[in-house]
Amino acid sequence: MYILQQTLFSFEELMELELKERLNLFFSAFNLEPFARKLRSQLPQGAAGYCKESILRAFLAAPLEGISTFTALVDRLESDIRFRYQCGFGIGKVPSVSTFSRAFKKIVELNLAEEIFYALVNECRQKGIITGQVVAIDSTPIDAYEEKQPRKHSKLTGNADWGCKKDSFGNTITWFGYNCILLLILPASCQLLLR
């Protein structure tokens, strides 16, 4: 069974949009400030650090730009002034790989990615983008950028774990990381194609 999804922008419209416009459209979707506030330290001592909303923006922009590692993200922020500015870092220094790693760890500990996802879904419901008449389910593996460990240790820590699945040709695919299961509630105008 295949689902024909509607697009927010046609391919031609997307090609006309420059990178800067695409990221601005993406970041204008909703306010990240409440989520950035949760990342800030509650202790009064220590350095002020980097803007947490900018760090969240960088994390959200990375997959859109095909950036899959913290090192590649820092390299892109250091070399591309426009990208750095759109993420909110300005002209000064950008966070190090270890700063991004610590922020990512805190996002995972606070379950912040899930909160951002649900906030976006609720906003889409309020604006009528999601009506709840058609449901699609999909899953995809997400590689973990941490040291691989035996399965018995993974289960104890609750961190990344080993997974496997069969692809459409019957081949077994294994990975160390997470399994992202998506439940999509689509507008009624999307059509279901059976094969």
C-alpha cells in the first residue's frame, strides 16, 4: 500500500526558494523559545554560553541540509556565514562539537524532541493542516553517534540499541541507534494507492 502525499510547495516553487528563504520559512513555523528555556542551566554560576534557541535551530536545520554529524555541523557553521546567521549565531564564534554533544544529550534526557514534535503537530491541527481523516505509519532507523555496545548493556542504559529489519527485497538490515516510528495523520485530500 502506498500513500500519495501532498506537498506544501511544488518542486518548482522549492527550486525557486534559496536556502536562506527555505530556512526562514522553516524557522517561522513556531516559537522555539519555550523549548530553549528548558535547555538553559538553572544555576546562576558559570559562563552564559551560547543561545539555546540558536543551538535548537542548528539541530533542526542540519537534516534539511544533509548534515549528519556534529563535526559537519560545526564545519558548516564556521564556513557558511549565511547559515550561521540563520541559525542565530551571528558573526562571533560558533559552539564546539562538545557543546553540541552536551546539548544533544540534554535534549534526549529532557525528551525535548518529542515535545517539539507534539507542539508542531498541535499547531498544524489548529491551523487545519492536519484533519485526522487519513493515517499513515512508517519507520526508519536513525544511526547513533556513540560507542557501540553489546545489547545487554544497551537495555540497561536505555540509550541506543541494536535493531534490524527486512528491506523491500528481503535483505536484513542491522543498525546501532534508534528506530523512529512515525504515525502521520494526513488531510483527507491525500489518496491511498493500493498495489
